[in-house]
Amino acid sequence: MGSFVRLLPYVLPHRRLFIVSAIFGLGVALLWGTNLSVAFPVVKVLLQGQSLQEYADQEADWYGDEIAATTSELDSLPARKLKERARLQGKIAEKTNKLTRLNWARKQLLPHLPRDAFDTMALVLGLLVVGTLLKGIGIFIQDVLIGSAVEKSVRGVREACFEHCLSLDYQTLSQDGTAPLMARFTNDINVMSSGLKLMGGKVVREPLKAITCIVMAFWVNWQLTLLSLLFVPIFAVVFYRYGKALKAASHRMMESMSRIYETLEESFHAVKVIIAFNGTTRQKKKFRSENREYYHKAMQVVRVDSLTNPTTELLGLVAVCMALLPGAYLVLRGTREIWDIRLTTEVMDVARLSLLYAFLAGTIDPIRKLSSVYSRLKRASAATDRIFELIDRVPQVTAPELPQQIERHHRSIEFHNVSFRYDGQVLEAPEALSKVNLLVEAGEVLALVGGNGSGKSTLVHMLPRLFDPTEGVVRIDGIDVREVNPFDLRQQIGIVTQEPLLFNDTIFENIQFGRLDATPDEVHAAARQALVTEFVEQFPDGFETIVGERGGRLSGGQRQRVTLARAILRNPAILILDEATSAIDANSEDKIHEVLRDFVRDRTVLMITHSMAPGVLELVTRVVVMDNGRIIATGRHEDLLQSCPIYRQAYYSRIHVDTDAA
């Protein structure tokens, strides 16, 4: 239950639906008990051959005789025996009340019922059918109301979870990877939803049915009913033990499902590589291994779950027997006592014992259903824990309480003693950045070069605060970026990444994402500046062309020009080009350099590149060489060729690669 308490803020707005459904659940429970009560007239008519009117007359005579006998006993008692007289007076009052109710039924109800045995049976069975129909309608309405309330509540959870994810910083969000996040949004939320439906449906309805039966059984004979309740503590212990085991096993099963999602996502994303390198066998083995691991985890849940039903039914049957065996003894021996213990106020007959059995047996079905529900609730509880574990994550990049105002960048960008270590990175491993100092004047076009893992991308990602430095400070125009509202900061920054990141939407929408309030004319102007119109005009739908998943319907060069148009539309003061031309052909690269020659004017540009091609050299004003998270050299291209062996080697080896490729 503790996990579901976290859902209250999402459930309370829809509490009216839950309350109305609970009212219908109460109606279903009352109809359940009423339907079971037909056992009494059925036994009376079929087994004892006695009409209800005859039974009522017999009972009225018996109550009259009992009241007369008790009154005579009271009159014979001495006045000083106050306690005994009070007991007898209470007994007379109780039987008088019962006789009054019975006489009311004899006058108001029984005259309308048939005296013939067959007609009575037909009426009872007809009422049973009507009661069952009404009960079914009540269950239908309750389930529909609960379904609506739960779907609305889960919609709120899903939206809150997604919004929180987007409020996290890049490093925190990417800790688990895409597949585990997808597992939480799909499998875990579905499991939680089914648990919430049970909480509002069966978990309300079935206990009410059981309580109704127990209350009616108490009305028939409270002493015998009390005997059956001796097993309630045993039920509690069994459910508690099973519950702990189920929740732990369910948690492990969901983690295994996350790894299946990860394998699927990885395989479908890299399907070209898998096919080209004949890697299908390896991926099949990997998926088979994860799938079998999930099977073993799921079977742990199945085994515990499978024990619940038979254990519950056995305990329920024993509990019923605890009441029925003494009851059968009282009926067959025609007595009210066992071992001098009074267990009934009057001698029971078969009809009354059958009614008690019907009510006690009626509690077994709700308990059996609750036992299966219990296992599903534990799985839902584990899923809810995983969902709120994500919602509870605290971002490492946060907005300041009193942010400083920042004007459009016009002076400098400074990295002062910046160090950074990724979460989970072992302390013995080198830092991603170590004591980096760099000053970039406004309007500079800076090229950052170095091998893979040298820290180039990590450094520039400090500017839009995808990461915050572990040590040191990043300043724009003298202001620490951590003291600025991240939204205002990112308004000044445009990014073009190595892999063109496009949405499965139109070309127009992908460009407009750079500035959502841009007009169509501004979007088209940015597209013309990025030379997007050259290929858009070839499509029948023009700017309304859907680019497909990850932009798969466009070529690499076309995708990159769309992302460049998106950055142009933003009109950023700071432009980050993260190897923006490394994955496209030479012709597309030349076109993008042609666009950049005009666009970089009066902007500060940080360009990450592996290739100092002629087009790049025309753009850059200074080169920064990085290695192992440090800046080892900075200066003009010509000077670095003379003074920096690492840069010289990288430059000439790249020229040879480009020449060989040509």
C-alpha cells in the first residue's frame, strides 16, 4: 500500500468516479449476500416440505412460548436477585423484538407469497435471476467508472513522469539509457495501471462481499461464525509472507524486462550493421539469453503466485468447517450446547444451518479472488516503485533561485579551471576534463581538435549546461552560467550535432523547432539560407514532407542541412558545431561550409572537428588542440603546424586519408 499512497495526488482529482464506483461495489456486495440467502427458503421448501407461511407461524408460536416461559421464570424469582432478573428481562425484550418483526413480515410480506411449494420455488429462483442480473449490471458500471478514473489518473502519472524526465539534465537522464526508460513508460506503467484498477474495483468489491456474508452469518449465529474467524491471523501471516516474496521477485522480473527492451532497441537501431556484418546469430543468442533470464525471473513470480490460491482455499475451507462441524452437531443432536458451552439461543434446523453454510461459503469466493488480486497488486507495487524512483531523481543541473539577467552575448566565453568526471566513472580513470582554462572572445570561430575521448564535446556541452563542471566555472560575458536561468541561457545557443537529430514530423516542423514562435516566412528564410529549398522543391509535399523516424527518408546531407536551418532560425549568439560535417559526403560538406561562411559573422562559434579541411580553415580564427581532457596547444593553424607535433601529425594523417579516399 505504501507505493500506492504516492499515487494519491494523481487519483484525488478523479475521486468522484472512485466514490460512485465504490457505492456500486457496495450494492453488488448486498446483492451477493441477498442471493445467497435463498438457501433458506430452498431448503425449507424442498427438503422440509414446509411453506414459508407455515415456518413463520411455527416460529411465532415458538417465540410466544419462549416469552411466556421466560416471563413465568421471572415472576418466580425473588426481588433481591437483581442480576438474574435483569438477564431474564433482556431475554424477554430480545425475543419480543424478534416476534414483533416476524409478525410484521407475516402481515405485510407473506400474504403476497404463494403457499404452493412449486410456486414458491419458481418465485425464489426468479428473484435469484433478477438479483444476479442487477449484480452483473452493478459490476459492469463499477468497472467502467473505475476504468475511466484509472486511465485519467495514469495519464497524469505518465505526463508527470515525462515532464520530469525532460526537466532532468542530460547526464542524469542518460544514466540508464533509452531502453530502461522506455520500459518504465510502457511495461511498468501498464502493470501499475492494472494494479490501480484492481484497487478501485475488486479490492473494494470483494471485501465488501465477504463482509456482507460475515455480517449475515453473525445474524444467523454469531457464536459459530466467530469460530471461523479464528483463522484470520493465519491469513494475515500467509499474505504478508507471500507479499514480500512476490514484490521482490516482481522487481527482479521488471529489471529483466528492461534488459529485453535494451536488446530490442539496440538491435533495431543497428540493424544495418547487424545485417552487413552477419551479426544476426550473435544478436539472436543475446536476445535468447535475456529472454530466458526473464523467464526464470517470471517463474519465481509464478511459483509464489501459484501457492496463493490453493493455500487460501484450504484455509478458507478449514475456517468454514470450524463453524459447520459444531453446527452439524447441534442440528443432528437437537441441542444448543457443546461441552456445556451455549452456542445458539434456539435449536437449529437444517435450513438455518444451510443458510449459515451459504454465507460462510460465500466468503470463500471473494477471498479466493483477493488472493489472486494480491499477487497482481504486489507486482503493481513494484512497478510503481520503479516509476517513482524515476520521478524522484534530482537533476544535477538546476536553475538558481535568484537567476541573474544575461544580455545577448557580446564579450567573451571563459572556461576557468574546469574539471569534470562522469557519474559512475571509476576514480582511478582519468577525468573527462582536467583543469581546463580557455578564453574565447566574442565573434571568434574556434576549432577544437583532438582524438576521440579528448574532452572536446564535454567542454562545449558545458555552455548550454548539458553538464555542469565538477570543479571550476564557465562564464559568459563574466557571468557564471550556473547563475543564469537555463532557459534564458539556451535561448542564445544553437547546436548542430554530428548525428542529425530530427523528429518524425514535417521538414517545416523540424526547422521551426529552433524557435517555436517563428512565422512561416522566417522558417522559409532559414531554409533558403541553409540551402534546404534546393531539395525540398523536389518533394511533392514540399515543406510538409514527413522526414520519417530519425529523418530516415532524407539523405545524410539533407538531414544535416535541416538541422543547420533549425540553428539558423534560432539566430544564436553562440553556435556549437559538434562534428557537424563528419558524417556527410564532400559535396554536402562544401554546401554547409558555404552556408556557414555567411552565418558565422558576428557570432561566437565553437566547432568540434577531426578534419581541418580547406572549408574549415576558411572559417576558423583559432585552433585549440585537446588531449586526455586537457588543452595542450592553442593558436593559428599555421603556427600549430610548426609548434604542436600532435596537431601536425593529426593534420597530415587526415590529408592522406582524404587523398586516399579521393
